[in-house]
Amino acid sequence: MGAVSLPLSVLFASAAAAQTTDAELSRRLSELERDTAHRSALAAPLEKAKRALERTRRGASGAGWAPQDPAAERQSALLRNVARVWLDVARDLVRTIDAEKAAIAAQKKLDEIETKVVRGKALLEETIARRARTQAQLDLIDRPKAELPPSVPPATAPAQAPVEKPPATAPKTPAKPEPRE
């Protein structure tokens, strides 16, 4: 049986609290029964509150002329408190469910924002890297042509041997004689 049991100390402490009337308890019960969004979660606590209220009504003295039974009145007060506690459990359960829904929605929003922040940081880093590469290219273009590239230090640069070019005015030897006309 997966029922929630209430400690007797809660019931007796509740008994010392202000007494709620059957009408007040019935009103709270009907309000919670009308809650369709939480119907399945509230079924067990509301059923237990109903049973406690019915036992209170059945245990009340039937005739006005009958002598008051202090034990029956104490039992009715305890049953009213049991019903009140179960209605409090149901109310707290509704609040908890609503708070969980709000927390889940907030967590989803937080996850979306964190994703956007991570993407934004990645885009910013990529933009900074692109800017640095572009600045390096601009620096290479703006450097005078006589300077050596920065990767080769001037002291260790190899001496370049002159490359021989064929003479520009060298006569061409035809492979076939040309026909004359």
C-alpha cells in the first residue's frame, strides 16, 4: 500500500490549532476536486480527505436530545483535522507540481541562453582569429619589397646564385626549310 501516513504528532498538533468546520473543509475539497489540471495527482489525498469527512459526519451525535459524548467529539475533531491535513497535502501537491513546471520551463530557457552564449563566444573567437590573420596579411602587403620575409632572419639567408637566362636575340634554327615562292 503506497499510502502516505501522517504522524500522530501532526494530528494532535493540528487538533490544538483552530478548529475548521465541516462546511469549510467541504468547500476546500470541492475547490480541489474542480482542479482538472492536477486531477490524477490529487486523487489519493482527496479520497482520504473525503473518507475522513464522511467518518466525521457519521460519528456525530444524531439527536439533539442525546447527551454529549466527549470521546465522540474528540474523535470528530481528530477526523476533521485528518481531513484538513489531507487537504493541505493536496494543496501543497498542486503548488509543488506548478513550481516544478515553472522550474522546468526556467531550466529550458537557461539551457537555450547558455547555448546562445557558447555559440556567441565561438563566433567572437573566430572573428578575432580572422581579424588577426587579416591584419598579418595587411602587414605583409604594407612592408617594403626589399625586406626579407619575417620567417627568414637576414644573417642566415642563403646567397642566391644568378640564374642564367638564354640570350633574348639568339637566332632560331628552323627545323624545316621554308618553301619559297
